[in-house]
Amino acid sequence: MIRIPRPSRRLGPLLDAFRARVGRDPDGAWFAPGRVNLIGEHTDYSGGFVLPLAIEYGVLAAVARRDDGRLRCWSLQEPEPADLRLDELGPGKVQGWAAYPAGVAWALAQADGGAELGGMDLVVDGEVPAGAGLSSSAALECATALALAELSGLQRAGALDRLGPVELAAAAHRAEVEAVGMPCGVMDQMISMLGQPGHALFLDTRTLEAEQLPLPLDEAGLRLLVIDTRAPHRLVEGAYGERRAAIEAAARVLGVAELRDATPAMVEDAADALGDPGLRRARHVVRENARVLEAAALLREAAPDRLGPLLAASHVSLRDDLEVSCPELDTAVAAATDSGALGARMTGAGFGGSALALVPAELEERVGAAVLAAFEAAGFRPPEVIGVRPAGGARRVA
């Protein structure tokens, strides 16, 4: 019932697919992971704190150099390939799934002052469930970024050259914001590049200062379950932009550069000026930042079993103050908690996608069964329950 991915099994079929499409062997293959955000939702675009972890699910990319200035892209999950000219790439120039690797190629050239990438053939295979809120787009961007940087000489295999992982994450983030047009924060790309096995990443999204914090789930007798609700995203892009605009407006009302600089008292004292929903939007971000700091402190104390109340409070805030949950997410969280999870919450941008639950190991199957039963009783599509562990970041695998 609870599935754990095995990305290494996909490498052979991907290399075969590359040969079938391109007619030769790739120069290499790269993997970049998706992520689960343990806590710290809708804080990364306001200079706040987040605590994500990389997961075993991700995107594999087989890539080979070309010398004709073209970027040819295939995906094993998408029917349409793309054949693009590198000198014609830019914001809004490419539509569909290929906008992500094309945006990365454009951003890398910009980051290196107009570097010539030469051209690439790229075939990708993704195992991050589409629409699950586990950051499949960042995984695709980061796998592409690492491959293109290494093959073009911007980064040497096994040794940093001109672009390190933080710079590559920044280029991938620029691709999503400017080339694709999604106004996201930098968390997803940073954890995809910097993830370490057995650790969560405490990230200050203003300074990009990062701290690897041990998350010893097995040693603590815990499991982290992701519940992909398979709920369709409800106006996610427009609603996401609205939430971001409201949070930025609240910062202006409070007279701070970003809500990361505000305190709970400042927010409550400005209730009339903020109005509704401005007050609730600001309240979520300020309190969520405090929850991330508290969660990070618990991990430093080797106390992951005490995270449950913080996860529960985060979900209530996301549901009631930020209003980004949905019936499927609320059902998943309630069923997991009622059946023994220490805590549960929605994860990702919301309006669909996934919830996560921190569960004692001996209750893993019971919690998964309870979630499935609750969805059936509510008349929802069956969810998928996925077991995840903190995994490593983007890397070359062949």
C-alpha cells in the first residue's frame, strides 16, 4: 500500500530511450530530487525560513552535447518533443513542459555573462507525481542545470568550477520565475541542489544561508508519509499569485521590507489597517516563520518526535488564515491524525496536491489504511500514500 521509489531502476530504460530517440549514447545522466517541505509554507517569497527535505522521487536526465546551437528535448511523460534554438530562448518564448529546460538553458547563459552552451540533446524521465506538490518542476530544472553546466564547462564533474550548487539553484529559480512565469520562491531549487541523505535543510531564503539538520526518522522509530490526494489544483497559479500579492501588501502596511521582519504583536496592532483578509495572511506568515525556527531547534535537539504539534498548527493556519487548503487535504490530515499520526499538514502551495504525516513506525500501515478509508467515505478519488526519507541532492549518476 505504501510505495517507496527506486530511481536507480529507471536509469537503464532512460538510456535506452535516449539511444532510440537520438541515435547515440548520451554523454552522461543526472538525477535531481523532488522535495517535501516539513514546515515553512508560503514563507520563502517573503524572506522567511523553510525546512524542506529532498526525497527519493525525482527526475533523471540523459544528455549529450551538440555543436549546432540547438536544444532538443524529449520527456518520457510527455507526447511532444521540442526542437529549439538556444539563441532564441527567453522569457515567454517556449510553452509547455519544455519551457523548464529551455528556461534553464537561457538562465545559465545569462548567469555566466552570455556563455555559449553549444547545444544539447536531452531526454528526461520523471517519477515525481504530477500535481502532487512535490516540486517536479524544480527537479526537472535542477537536473537540467547540473547537466548543462557540467557538459558546457561551467562546472566540472566532481569539482566546483564557475557555478556551484547555490548558483545553479539560483539559475533554475530564475528560469521558473522569468522564463516560465511562476512567481515562486527559491526553496524548491535550493533543496533539490543541496539535499543530503538523512537531513532536512534549514534555509534562510533572504540570505540563502543553509544548515543541514539531522532528521533521523528510522532511529527515532518514525515514518514520514506523503499523501498525494490527487485532487486537481484549483486555480493554483492565480490564487498563488494573489496570496503573494496580499503578503507583499501586508509588509508595506507594516512598514517592513518583508514579513520576515514583522512580529506577531506588530501584525495584531495593525489589524485595522491590514483589514481582512490581509490580517490573516500576515498572521500566517509571521507565525509560520516562528514555527520553522522552533522546528529547527527541535531537530538540533534530536527530538523529531516533538514536531507533531507544530505540523498541526501549520495546517490550521494554512487552512484558516491563508486559505490554501481544500477538502481532500483536510480529510487526509484529519484521518492521519485520528489514526495515530503525531502530526500532519498540507505541504506545498496548496489548493490540491499532498499532505504529509509524521507517524510512529508501528502505525504506518494503520494510518495509510485510515486515509484510504476516509477518502472512500467522502467520495474522493483514491489517494496514493508514499513513504519518503531524506535523500541526496542533484548529482551525476552515469
